[in-house]
Amino acid sequence: MKKDIHPDYHLITVITTDGTKYETRSTYGSAGDTLQLDIDSKTHPAWTGGTGQLMDRGGRVSRFKERFKGMLGA
């Protein structure tokens, strides 16, 4: 195999929306970095069947709704 063409996999910590933490190998960032998820399988409608609510971290959902409030016929 060719040398130096493969990404560097290292351990990172992932924190889900409910605060659960786990370590996994990833190419994200550098070794020891933390990846904070805004949406995961416990909150995203694709996994919850549409009954879950998205967490509005940092007002992102609110800003989106305000920006596009007239487009969908409210």
C-alpha cells in the first residue's frame, strides 16, 4: 500500500445532547478533542418518528424560524 495517503485516526470524546460521553476513533480534529453534538438519535425526528423536539442550542432553530416564517404559509 502507498504510504502517507491514509487519514490519521485518533481518539476523540463525543458528547450527545443528553450529556452522555463516549470515546471513538475519528479523523475529526486532533487527538483528545471533544465533539459536541447538537442533534443525535435521541432528538432527531428521523429516529424518533417525528415526535421528538429539536433542542434549540444557541437559538439556531429560533433564528431559522424567524428568518423563514413567511415562506411556508405559517
